[in-house]
Amino acid sequence: MRPLRVRIGVLGLALVAGLAAPTAATAAPRAGSAAPAPTVEELRLDGDVPREILRRSGFAAVAPAFARGLGRTGSYREARVVVAREGAALWRRAVDRVQGRGPARGDLSRDDDRPLYWARLGMTRELRAWEPGFGLSERQRAALLTELERTSRGQTDLRLPRGGHGGHGKGVKRVLLTGFDPFTLDRDIRISNPSGAVALALDGTVIDTPDGPARVETAVFPVRWADFGQGTVERALRPYLPRVDLFTTVSQGRVGRFDVERTIGAWRGGFPDNANVSRTETVPVTDPASQPQWTTTTLPYAAITAADTGRFPVYDNTSVTEIPAGATEAVVRPDGPTPGSTAREGGGGNYLSNEIAYRATLLRDRLGLHGTLPGGHVHTPVLQFGAGNTDPATGAVTDPEFVRNRLDIVAQTRAIVGVAVSAAGTDRG
């Protein structure tokens, strides 16, 4: 997830044209009440592509079943139980499908991350429009939506093995990895995000490394500025960073390459998010008076870039864009920031991928873990459709090369994590 200038095209701010009428199974609003309007993301559900993805993955019935479950509740407490249960069930179902457990229930390849995204939006739209007979305040609705977001993204399902941070040798190492939803959907609504596919494929798995086995736990995050400004990253990661041996945030970056981002900047560059909202400002965090302009990776980048992990080259990306101390114009620095400079782009740009890396590494540092916890950001290659299937208006939602590219990116990310765990263990030992 890189800024406007890096190969992601121009995002059309209008919604996809020619949307079909909504499907049935929406939770009925109470008589005489006006249901809240669906969000920009939820409106995209009515296009042909999301419907096809849901149908061909077996996830089309998720939102209607959720609406029926809500309709059977008789209190806010009961509704919270249903929301938490069904959100967690959606996450587990998506993980199980990708990891080959149970029937695929459709002809989309099992590695596909998109059914989770579109099914979740179907659920949030049902919940947003729901008007129960017992009454529901906007504050209660917001709390239910937050619960649904957290549970359906795996953020409440991080099951780390026992043990403390920084253990050596014996025992299972603990790895925390994050991915993202698809984005730039108004440019091509068929888009999949390889980082989300990585999260689903690796969640709960064990990677054997020369330094011992490593258990990977994952979660995904929205591509929305507002959620990040409300602290969703810190709330999700704070309980776990002191307990893991390595973490990495992952997102889609450049065509044909992986990047380990050396330096991360405290700047939002304004590229529109999935809600078609822009933000151009310093990354908003708690205690801004102590906020640094830059944070740095503590991943073992030299070992990662030297290893043969797959078909894509892996780079140690040291470039940033800064306003030098005493200056007013931004300049590119290939070898990292200069003292006293103001961030305009980290190595990973200035979009939400840079921001999750900034928030995670700043949290690491504020917890006093900079010198002991390897962590940072990895950008995957752009996930591309096959030649001849590049037109968003007429192209198929999947093709063999698209699937191969996603599988290769997932496998190489897994290998990168294995190298990082082993190298970090050697460095600590």
C-alpha cells in the first residue's frame, strides 16, 4: 500500500457505475424509523464482482444468516453475543478455507482473501441498518460494529504459545503478523490484497527454522484513515508485543519485488482510503509531544535480503523523503533521513502501510522493546492479474496467473518470516 506516485494508479472518487439493486435478506428496520445509510465500502457490495466473489466462494449466505441471528435477539446483551460469535466464526471460516480445512464451497481458489472482505462488509451493512424492537442507541450500534470489526479480523483470536518475550533456544518462538484488506477498489473492484492472503494462510501455523519452531498469529486491518486515528492498531497490538519474539506488518508495495522498509515516517500523504477519505497530516498518536519523525526497523534485514526465499527479489529499502532541518521543500534521501528532518515519506511511502508500520514500531519503542524485539514492515509485490485479464470492466475475477502470483507471494513471505526468526534468534543468542 504505497502512495499515489507509486504504481497504484489514480483512484476514481465516484463509486463503480451501474450498481445493481441490493440483494434480499437485509435486517428489517423498525416501522417508522429510517435505517442509517450504508458506507461507501458497503455500497460497493451491490456490484456484480463482489456478488460473484461471494457466490463462488460459498460466502454469499454469511450476511443473510447474520441478519437472521440479529433478528432473533431480544436485548443489547444478546446482540453482543451474536456479533462476537458470528464475527469470530467468519474469521475462522476464512482461515479454514484458505488453509484447506473443510469444503471449499465454491470454485474460487482456496487462497483467496477477498471472500472475507466482502462477507464482512455484508455483515456490517446488516448491523448498520438493523433497528431492533428493543431499541438501540447509536453508541450501542457503534460498539457492536467495533466488536464485529475486531472479531472478524482475527484481532481477538491471537493465540500465542506460553512463554515470555525474548526466550532463547528451546520452546516455540512467537510471531505476530498483520495484513490488510483489498484497496483501490474504485480503480479495480476485483482487487485482492496479498498481505491479507498471507495473514489467512499463516494464521496459527508453525514454521520450522534452524532456531526452532515458530508459531505465527495474524490479524488484518482496514484501509481507513479514521480507524487508525482512533487507535485500532495500538489496541490490537499492545497486549501482544511484550509476549512475541518477532513481529512484522505486511502490505502490498511495488511491482515485482519485496521490500524490507528500513525507516518509517510520521506523515500521512493524503491518498484516498477505502471510504474515499483523504488525510494529509502528521500521523496522530497519543502524547504527540514525544512523537518522533522517524522510527526504524529492527528486523534482521541483511539476513532477509541475502537469503533465497523465492522468485521475487527482496530489497533493503533505505530511501525516504524528508524536509531537511531549516528547509521548506521535500527531498528524497536514498540513504535515510538526516538529523532534525521532517518526514514526508518513509521507505514504504506515506499511506496506511507506512502508518501501521509507524504505529507498531513506535509502540515497540514506547514499550521499551526497541533493543530486544525484532519488528518492522515488509512490502510484498503487487498482486497482478494475468496478461489479457487486466481490464477491470471486462476482466475475470480470477485467472491461473493471478492465483500463481498470490501463492508465490504467500510462500515467499512465509520463507522471509522463517529467515527473520532464525536470524533474530542468532543475533539475540
